Amino acid sequence: MRLKISHRTEYAYDGPVAYALQRVKLVPRNCATQTVHTWSLWASGARQEVQYADHFENATCLVCAEDGESTIVIEAGGTVETFDKAGVVGKHSGFVPLWLYARHTALTEAGEGLRALAAASPAGSDLDRLHGMMDALADLVAYVPGATDASTTAEAALAKKQGVCQDHAHIFTAAARLMGFPARYVSGYLMLDTAEQAASHAWAEVHVPNLGWVGFDAANRMSPDERYVRLAVGRDYRDAMPVFGIRRGTATERLAVSVTVEQ
């Protein structure tokens, strides 16, 4: 399937900003499940300082705001051909060793709820256990926009039994690590019934022996198919978030994000 994607992030301030720096991870890379045909990244009210691949192999760009700007717009988009591999991305690569993905982070620290979820995984093959845990998670945590925020931990979202795709990805990642698997957070895009969306998507990948990295989207109770485009990976949301920034000054910030994914 060939998908056309556009992603616009706008920061508007009630006064001039003395300095702002954004770390942008909005460039997909080729892998077993996708081929990038065209892609552009550009900014208004800011300049691109440097581009590099981070230690997770994510294409990363640093964008610096021009002095005195009150609006910063970052836009990315292009066309990506996708392939249904039943979620299998393949062998591990990059600078980060697998053992790092087995360690918990502040957002995925395990508590009683996560330990119970991991312990309740069914018997069977590795894939049977992981799919069974994904189904149990989907039953436990309802998809409710606004119920959590970017700082909500996996344990807190599980206890609340509500969350969004970020929370499902964090819970699944944390539980998979408790089951003995290296696991990571994935940011990306998902083609839905409506082209226009309010945000990008997120899911988890687990390193399974003899298969490599395999994706699991607990928010939709499935492994990624040709409707998914991978952007960035990391130990949790903070490593893979599409845009993260710092700024100097007292101006109040208003953020607006729009995403379009269509065939």
C-alpha cells in the first residue's frame, strides 16, 4: 500500500521567544515493513541546525527558533510504501544493545498491576504469550482520549483502566520486559477511516527469538499491517516522541498538531 502523509506542528506564543530548540524525529526510515519514496521536513520561524541518526538509529533534526519569533511551524510529509509482514520488522541493528531494551524506565517502572498482567500471560509459544497478554491488556484498559497525559506512567494508566495509544504501548512494553523480552516503544502513523487526525500513533515492538522485532498494537488489538508507518523507536515515549523542545523566556505557549494519512 502506498500512503501519503502530512504532519504539521505549530507553536504559537503570546510574545517573542528569545530562544527555542526543538528535537524533531519526523523522518521515517526504510525497513522490512516500509520503503520511503519521498519525504520532506521543513520549518518556518526556525532554522534546521543539524541532522543525525541518534543511538536508536532514529533520523533526528535539531531546529532552532529565530530570535524574536512568536510562531514556529514544523511540517513533514511524503509518500511511503508499506508491506504487511504480520508485524515482523526483523533482526536487531544499531548502536543500542538488546539488554538496554530490557530495562525499565521512569514511565515503564513495574508495580503490582504490571506484574499481575505479565504473570497472567497464557502458556504456549512466545507469540502466543505476547498476543494473549495484548488481548488481556486491551480488555483491561479502555481507549479514552484525555484520560491521561504525556507524563502518565504505565502503572498509573493500568490502575486507571483508561488511556490512549501511548499508554497501551507503555503498558505492553513494561509487561513484555517482565516476561523476559527486550521491548521498545514505537512512534508512527496509522491510516484510519478518516484521513485527518489529531496526533500520530504509537505501539510496541518486542524482540522475539528467531524472529527479531515484532510489533504489537494493543490499542487496536493487532500486530501492525500495511496501514502502519514507523517513525522512531526508543525505551519509551520520551526517546521516540516526534517533537520535543526547550525554550527561554516567559511567553505562554499554544500547541496545535494536525496529521493526515491517506492512501
